Amino acid sequence: MTGMTHKDPINDCFLKACRGEPVSRTPVWLMRQAGRYMAEYRKMRETYPILEMMKNPERAAEVTMQPVRAFDIDAAIIFADILTLLEPMGLQLEFIPGRGPVFHNPVRDTADVLALKTVDPHKQIDFTLDAIRLSRELLENKIPLIGFSGAPFTLACYAVQGGGSKDFDEVRAWMFSSPARWADLMDRLTDAVTEYLLAQIDAGAQALQLFDSWAGCLSVADYERFAAPWTRKIFAALEGKVPTIHFSANGGHLLEQIADMPVSVIGLDWRVSPSQVMERIGTDRVYQGNLDPARLLASDEAALTGAAEVLENLKPAKGHIFNLGHGVIKTTPPERVKLLVDAVHG
């Protein structure tokens, strides 16, 4: 497939906001905007398992485009998964209905860490890179495309636990029991994430989001010791290439550490007060967020009043990208998503 142009798209308000430049309207996109709340997606899922959809560039690009066609969003995000990277490293991934992602051979000891393979994303995750190229062609440079990965700490949580958990107690115990072994695991994951994200830029991603979904289970001191150095290293490797976004659910207590990284945009989950965040780390930053996704389940009024509050609260910031404080919930009515997007622009 042909290489992609890196000139700004026709609607560049998302990229401008990322860079802290003035915008004509608050840009809006939503985490998990492509997926299970949309009828078009559910229809595809009747035929194809989720991993098969992600590993087929045409289908992944089609899912990426579904919300673009349905709503006036200011950015698309590639349809992929934060865990795809762990498969070529040697972990056997399966999505089990009712349980979510499960790794059948989790990392349990030093030998397992040493056995992790080096990943060449151009060969082993080429399906996502091809999906990025294809999505860029389908978008016709009208709006930008966001690429992403899980952050090393979150990937380590799944690799060691073997699946999801409420607060990853076993992983934290494993981390505390051997800091050197943990550092080795994090080094390997960091190298893999960095190469993967650089490959996404080469394929045409115009911004990148790092999801550190489970960093919030760490204290500030433990985050600084066991997670932040590796996340910081990734953002340093990406600095100056494309805008970058950091997002952690339940990570409000870590925002000072995140603000200290070379990241363009700080994602806020719905639990934090924007005004308090700006008191702590300042107004001279670009923030993304942070409507409670449950408001979209409640009513039109709950969604609209909540959105108005978020917009008002984040007015003093250098830049604001409107988003939810986590992903779209699967029972969300699509017509309410449209109402929300139009209201933010209005």
C-alpha cells in the first residue's frame, strides 16, 4: 500500500488542540467510539470473532470508519486492541465471552520473562499497520487517525495475571517480590511498545494514545518506581513526531507524575474535577475528557448538562479535546452519541 501524506487533514481542529493552538470549535472523539454499541459492528460480530476482525485489515478499517460515517467526530481511532502486542512476544491470547482477554501461558517466573520474544511490528503486527494505511485512504484526509498501544505497566498486568482483575493484587505482589525481574519485563515491553508506535506513525497514524488502564492501582511512590520511568521513555522516543495522549482510568492521584512526562495531552477520567486538576498542574496544558460515560446511558438531559459542565470547567485550559472519562458503554444508544457530538460542536 502507498505511503501516507503527513500533512494536516481538512478538519485539523483535533491536531491543533493537541498542539495547544487556537481552534474554531472544541474537537470531540470518544474512546471506544468504534464497537459494540453500534448495530453495524454487532452485525459483523455475528459472523467474525473479535480477534479475526482485528487481524483482517479490511474489517478493522471498516469498524474504524463506522462511527466516522455515523457522527461528526473530529478524529478516528484505529480498531485494534491494547493486548495485540503480547501475542507475538509469545503469549497465547484468547477472548472468552463473559471473561474477556485470557492468556493461557502467563509470565510467572524469570524464565518466562527471558523467553519473551523481540517483536518486529512490520512483520508480526502488519495487520494493524495495514488497517491504519487502509483507514487513512478511506478517511481521505478529512479527519486525523489516532493509533494506540497499551502502556508497559498495563501490558505487564495482563501478562503476569493472565487476564483481567479488579486491582491486580497478584501482579503487585510479583512486582514487589523481585524488582529486578520486574524491571527486565518492563524493559522488554517498553522496547516493543516503542517500536510498535513508531511503526504506526510510519503507517500513517497522525496522533498516538497510550492507555495505561491499570496504573491507577499503584500508589504515587510505586507508580514513580515501577511504571513511570518506562512510560516516560516511550513518550521521549515519540516526542516531536506526532501529538501524544496519556490516559489512565482511576489515575487522578498520578497526574503530577504524568504531567512531568513529554506528553502533548493529559487524558482525564470522569472521577477527577477539572478545576482541581488545573489547580494542581496548571492551565498551561492540553486536557482530554472527561464526561462520565454513564451519563450517555441516563438521558439526553443528563448527557447534555454533563457535557456543558465539562466544557465550562475546562475553558481555562490551554487546550481541550472533549471525550468521555472512559470508553463508550456497550448499551449506549447511538442516537445519544450523535446528540452529544453535535452539542459539543454547538
